[in-house]
Amino acid sequence: MQVEWIDQLTVGESFTLMAPILFIFLHVIRPVTFLPVLVICVTGGILFGPLAGTIYSIVGLTFSSMIFYLFIRSIPSLEKKLCKAGKAFFGKHYTINSTQIVILRLLPFIHFHLLSFFIYENSESFSSYLRTSMFSIIPATVFYTSLGKALQALSMLSVVFITVVIVMLAFAVRKKQIHIKWDQFFSSQST
């Protein structure tokens, strides 16, 4: 009888240690499974509570961002295609600053790694990329993990209102000047 109780305790302890590792791993493989970051963060808040769920999500998303950086660096053709797509979608002289990225991460329909690519483009090194990624991950993770249950209870009108406010805020903090080199300006004038 005592041996069964010890076996059950060991299984319970190993699951307690394994669950966070599996959750972090779920964040890492999330791009392959096409699960939204929002869903995983809300799930982390429900399973582990707001504090532990936030920490595990930050760790998992940081690992995911690191893998994305290494992946982009190892495939230059993919980097060129993403850069070309960004220019086609946002215009030739688009820039997105880190404050906008923090705000845009709060929107669940903006692709996580698209924003990671913007961070990649504006970073001089891996360490600056990692710092900016963590800076941009933390607010969204805290928001979605802590307020997971409250978000489920919101009406559609409230969700639309919050989305419009976030988009307006991202627009308000944009960089309001464009730097064009002399040769680019004059070459476009003569054409």
C-alpha cells in the first residue's frame, strides 16, 4: 500500500516538472502547428496561473524568436523574399519601430514572426535582436496570460473596440519622417 502511494507521488512530481517543459516546447513548435500565440498564452494562464504562465510563455517565445533568427540567417533567399514582401506590402520606405511592434504584438491577427522579421531587419546583432524581441514579447504575454479568462467573457463589440484602439495607438506612435538618400530621391525624380 505504501509503495503505491510513493509511485503516485513520483508520477505527480514528474508531471509537475514535465508540464512546463512541454508547454515551453509547444511555444517553440507553434509555428509548425499554426497555433496562434494568443491561444497558447491564454492556455498557459489557465494551466499554470498568471505568473508562472507568463514566465513560461516568455521563455518559450524567446526560444521561438531565437530559432527564427537562426533560421533566417541560415537561408538568405528567404530573408530576401521576406524583405521584398515587406516592401511590396508596406511600401519602399517602410519602417516599424520597437514601440509599434510592442503594440502590434497585442493584436492576435498579426503574425508573430512577421513582427520578428521587422525586429531582425532593424537589429545590428543577435543580442540587440534578442533584447528587442524580449521587450516586445513581455507586454503581450502578460496581457494575454493574465487576462485570458476575462478575454473569453468579452462581447464582440468590446473586442472590436479594443482592436480599433490598439490599431490607432500603433498608428499614433509611428515614425513620422522618412529618410531618403539624395541619390534615391534624384533618381526617382528623373524617371
